[in-house]
Amino acid sequence: MKFGGTSVGDASCIARTAQIVAGAASENAIVVVVSAIGGVTNRLIDAAKRAEMGDHGAGANLIDSLRQQHEAVLTSLVASKESRQPLVRKMDEALAEARRLFDGTALLRELTPRALDSISSLGERLSAPIVASALHELGERSEVIDATELIVTDSYHGGAEPQMDLTRRRSELRLRPLLKEGIIPVITGFIGATSEGVLTTLGRGGSDYSATILGAALCADEIIIWTDVDGVLTADPGLVPEACTIPEISYREAAELAYFGAKVLHPKTLRAVMPAAIPVWIRNSFAPDRPGTVITGQGRSIGGGVKALTAISDVALISVGGPGIVGVPDVVGRTFSTTAELRANVLLISQSSSQNDICFIVSSVDAQRTVDALRREFAQDLAHQVVEHITIDPNIAIVAVVGEKMRGTPGIAGRTFNALGQENISIIAIAQGSSETNISFVVENKAMKTALMVTHREFGLQSTPR
């Protein structure tokens, strides 16, 4: 069971989380993975960036605020001062370590990826002992375990990848004996370590990934991601009020939705469990009686081919083009080897049949450095006007139409674009994956909400069975 930031957001949320775990532990062996208290990781990263600019007070002020916040939560949950003391000491040790990192960053005016990982991991190291204490208060035996003992990763800070064989061995050795004794491990999400013991993180929102890595390592019967929504929805309810919960989807559908911005899952979450075919549930910790969504190998058809829509707006369209590039060797290869060197995540690619233009989409945070790198790569071609332009358009959004059964249903693309045309929504670019489970199109940012509502209505997704 993994509990997200909202599910451990304050003392009452943690108490509810503990009740869910305790109820399940009477019937099953449970491993718990926890995120930081909601908002804490963002605050840590923001303070680290301010420290990098020389703000010596940013870290100190945040450390004081976090101490007060976590001590208040702990006091609400654990009545005995004597029981709280060991936890407060551990909390102070973790906060003191973070304070040293903030001070060093401000002094040097340099924030290394390794230091940022250490700073941003603090929230989980503060929340996990509190969750374990709440379980103790209910009479459950639990033990806090830092994921650096379990999840072995490569050395890429800020988005490390697990090394599953080593992770599997460590998890079995460390966790299996506890489970046999009826002890509930409470593990820090988001964090791993290299084989040499250097702390890494799995990327923003990586606690989901932590849970599936550990679930796969232990051959779990199932994994439950507890969050603040009822499951996977047919669209973002903030943009499409008629959106409703989907009872069952496939790994492929869930991965497509996560990749294109659905916030309910980290994009990498399902990688670890797909080979083992472990079902992953998305459920609401604020309404634990609701069934949620189960993600399985095959999913379940709801008719009509289209299962859900998603959209992502914090992106930019980069174009490389001009008539001259038709004769330039390996423009595509040079373009994408350049983006790969930056580790820029390319979300969508489209190329004209004449090869005059290549356009692709990256996250906004990667956009300018990608353009700068491409201009360096094609400097000679630009100078001789072989490549006429490398441009960036930040005012766009991707909308993705997703469904495992779309490839067996004729007319999906036609219906989609006809519905958009009737609303005078212009399509800037289109891409369809070879799996045919996803049709993605690019529109102006201001048209995104309308495009979602129109497409949702066209495929009758508001009547998806609950």
C-alpha cells in the first residue's frame, strides 16, 4: 500500500491511513510506502533553489517551519511524551542534516543534483516515522525502513532507475522476515540509493514507482495506490465536470494516460509490475469504501474503443525545418541525439511527408535548453540557410485519446477531428502510436479545455459504468 501526500497531509489524514492499514493487516501481510506530507517536497525544492541564489535564510526558515509542522502532527497522534522523544530526536537529526546542506548550498551558490536529491528526500524521512507511530498507537507492530536499504538504482540524480535484481535480493532479505513476524514495514517513498550507498531519488511523484518496484521485488498479490481521487477518471474533472471513474483499465492504457499528464500515476509506475502481471489499484483514502480502479494486463472494454482522455499544457512545440533540410543527411538523428544528451523527455513527434519540417514537443522546463542545444548542433546549417529555422511555441497543449480497443474500432480519428472541426478548433499537429492505443493531437493552449469536453461528449464517456 502506498499513501500519497494528501493521504498523509495532516494528523487526521495519517490517523485514517493507519486505520486503513490496520484493517487490512488483520487479513494480509502489508508493506506500506509513504510520501512526504503534502506540499513539503515542493517547499524543500523551492528553498534549495533560493539558497543557490545566496539566500542564507531560506533553508533555516523552512527547517524551523517543518519542525513545528511535524512535531504538531506527531503530538496529535502520539499521546505519550515519552513515546514521542525518540522520534523527535530522529527528526532533529534529519533536519540538522538538511540544514547543513542548505547552508553549504547558500555558501557556494551551487546546488548539485546530489545535494538536491538529499534535500528533497527529507519529507519522506520525516513522514514515515510518524505513520509508523500512528500504527503503534493502534496496537500494530511496525518498523520504519529507509528505502536506501532496499531500492538499488543507477547514479542518475533526480530520476534514477532501479536495478531490479539487487533490489529484489535486498527486499527479500530485509522485508520478508518482518512480514513473517507480522511486523508492518513503513518505507520512505521516492528514495533509493546506488550500490555504493549514495542517496538518489526516482523523480517527482516517484513514491508510486517505489511501491511498484517493491511490490514486484516481493511478488506482491496486489498493490494499492491510495490517493485523493476515486480512481482513474475518463478525464480531468477540473476540466471536464462529467468525468467519471473507470472500473478497470489495462497497463498500456494507464501508461499512456500517465505519460500524457494524468496526475493519478507517475509515468514509470507500471514498468516494474507489468512482467509479473501484478494488479495495481487506485483508491481514495478519503473514501476507502469505494472500489476505485484496478489496472490489469488486459483491462476491460467499455465499448466504443475510447477509454479516457488526458491533456498536458506545460509543454512547448519545437520545430526544425526549411526546404533545405530535405537533402541534409541525418537531420532526424542529429535532432533526437541532441535531445537525448539533454535527457529532455520528448512527448510527441510529427514530421511532414516532404521532410521539410520536424516538430516535437518537450516539457516547458526542457524547452529553452533544447532549442539552445539544437542551434549549436545545426549552427553551420543555419549559417548556410540549409536549416532555415529552429523555433519554439510555448502556447500549446497536447490532448490524447486513449483506449486499448481503438485499433479494432474504425473511425475513431475521423469522429475526433470532425467533432473538433465543428467547434472550429484548429489542429496544429497529430501523432498516432504504432500500438494504436493513443491518438494525440496538438491545439492552442486556450482551446485545450474545449477540445477535451467536445471529445469526451463525442465518445459518450460521461456514461462510463462505475
